[in-house]
Amino acid sequence: MKSKFTSAIALASALGLVLLSNAAMATNGYFTHGVGTESKGMAGTGIGSDAANGPIIIASNPALGVFASDSWQVGLSAFSPMRSYRAGPSFVNGSFGAFTIGEGKFDSSSEWFPIPYVAKSWRMGNGNAISAAFYGRGGMNTDWDAGNPTAWFDPTGQGGAGVEFPGTFGAGDAGVDLSQAFLALNYAGKAGDNFAWGIGPVFAIQLFEATGVGSFAPFTKTFAECALAGFQGCDPNPTSLTDNGHDTSTGFGAAAGIWWAMGDAVSAGFSYNSKMSMSELKDYSDLFADDGGFDIPASTKFGISFNGSNNVRLNFDIEFIEYSDIGSVGNPMTNLFACPTAGAGGTDLESCLGGKNGGGFGWEDMTIYKLGVEWTASDTMTWRAGYSYGEQPIQAASATFNILAPGVMEQHLTFGLSKSKPNGGTWNFSLMYAPENTVKGYNAFDGPNETGQLIELTMSQFEFEVSYLW
């Protein structure tokens, strides 16, 4: 078993290099709508199902590892998020201390990303199972480098006439690239015929890069501290705000789950992924709260599965993601106006970028409701479909900052199938379409609501995934 386990980790690491260099997901916030081809075909459901899916199912519910066969599973998705923002007209165009996004509609240039995963399960003589899975579950990417976006502001800081500068935020091509990959090690067992459990550590690595946000330098804790010192004996220019290439963060957490058969045709499942404590992104400590903190939020899932007649199974799942618990993600952007150098009379250094309460993306927690159906048409063919809905997490007051991370999706429509081969292998396919959704909010840096500049964030998505189980 040791040599097989080593091979699994080696393959996971190799695929992980590809995953980390390309992952760009933003479906339910910046979490995927599901993990694994079979689950994705049912809108991410299956927490309470004992159907014999592949070993990647432990990423959804660790307890389900006891139902996975002693097998390998390798998958690859082609993910396409199509994002745009529209900036409305402004009455001030950067004058009188305002910061105005250049008027017009602009599209993010990166639209296709390959994302692999790999999983392996080892069945033990006592019926228990050990599993390992390497996969992506979150991330976001934007490249606002097309269509010549601009911004208007007074470079002297004296509140005079606005000047036009290149880039969405007036500091060159703007965007972010966040990639997250996970390695889950899992032990699952059964207590009788009607109860199963699973638990194990989860290790994570994330890469992050931000570009074109240098215009926010006066809102950083570094700048404000120097300003309060009269610019004596200090450098007010933040060096860890933007354009520092990719920085790496690592950390860990834990996942646990249970499965319970409540009757011959009804079963339920519960799983919990803890908040993952990640090392700081030091190259961006002037951007993110808590000196570059970017932990991964906890998530909780509950599902119930009905195994009906005619080989049809119906799944209903609920997922809860605690974005608001992560300062860099959940802190409202408007916290910045409490920063002493924001020009709004604030006195709290910790509300500046990089401070404990530093303005963030202002994301609220998400609750996602999912419905999936699975029809086993024959011994070799299974069909799947699903639908999910969750109110997007972005507050209207934080729309300007979220040009960098427009995770505005709410609905997902999915379809999938599995085709078994005579040699025992199985091909799995899934399709996902997320219809266009738009979030509108006023640019808090341009003027008061109802009279300031209107910002609209729009996104739609498509994903095709294929995996092979053997």
C-alpha cells in the first residue's frame, strides 16, 4: 500500500502544478459548485447518497469513502467564466477629491482555464477505506487589460481637477489571480449497515497576484502611519500592495462527515470543512487585512437522498460558506473611510488596507440550495441533472472593489452521464451553465449614493468536465 500511496501523491503533485497555474473559479462566491464529475452533473449534490461514485466523493463528504471502489479517478475540466463591468457617467470625473472609474463597458480577457483533479481509494479488509484526493475548490481570476479602461482622479491629492490615467484603477492593467488547491487524506469506516463516518486532514496551497491597484496606496496602513508621523523617518510608499508577482500561502484544516441510512430508500449526510489557517501573503500585506491574511472559510453541507423506483435517485443538499469570517474577504470596502488618510475624517489605522479591519471585498455568507437527480438507465449507463441557487455574496456598497473579484453567480444548471466499459473502467462527463447575473452598486469613491457613479458587475459561466475511473 505504501508504494501505491506514494504514486498517488506524486501524480497529485504533478497535476497540482497545472491546477495552481490555471485555476480560476468563481461559481458560489469563489468555491466551485461541486467537486468531482459525478457530483457536478447533479449541481454538486450527493452528500447523503451511498451511490458508488469515484473516490473524489470524499471532497464532498468524507464518510462516503466507504462506498467508493478500490480505484483511481482522474478528471479534467474546461472552465469558462465570462466577466465584464460597466461604469456609468460621473458628475465629477475625478475632481474635488473623487476617484472615478472610466465610463464604459469592459470585458476580462481570460476566459478559458483547464483544471485537473486526481483521487485514489484503498479498500481495507475490515470494509473501511483510506482515500487521497488532490483538487481545486476555489479561486478567481480577472484581467482588465482589454478595451483601454481608465480612471480619473487628482494626482496631487489637493482636490483639484481630475486627470485620466490608464487602467481600471488608474495604475496600469488591473486584475487578480487567486488559485487554491487541496490535498485531502481521509479514513472512513462503518458502524453497522446504517451508519458511516469519515475524517481526515486537508492541506492547502494558494497562489495570489494583484496588479494595477497602486492608486490605493494612500488607503494603506503603511502610508497612514507615515503620514501621522509627519513623513519623518519613514517611507510612505507601500511595497506590498501590488505588482509583486505571485506569492504563495500554505496551511491546513480538517474535514469530517457522516452518512446515515434512515430507511430502505432514504439516507442523509452531513459534512464539515473547517476554516483553514493559511500563512500570510507577505507580498500583499499592504492589500489584505491582518498583514496579508487570506484564510480559507469554513463550509458546512447537509444532504438527503431518496432512492426511488425505476432506478431514479433524488438528492437535495444545502451548503453554507462562511465568507464573512475571513477579514480580507468579508470586511466591507467602506471600512477604508475610517482610515486617517482617506479624507473622510477617520482615525482608525486598523481600518486601512493591511490593518486588522482593513477594507475588503465585503462578501456575506452564502447558503446554496441544490437539487440533483440520477437515473441508472442500465448496468453501463447513468444519467444526471441538477439545479442550484444561492444569493450571491457581494454587497452593493462594495461593487467598486469587486471589479477585481466579481463572484456574482447565483444559478447553476447541470447535466452529466457515466458510461461503463467492458473492461471495468468508467467515463464520466458533466456540463454546467450559469446564466448571466448582474450586481449594481454606486462607486463610493465618486460621490454619494443616487448621485454618484453606478458600477455594474456581470458574469456568466460554462464548464465541461470529463473523468475516468478505473
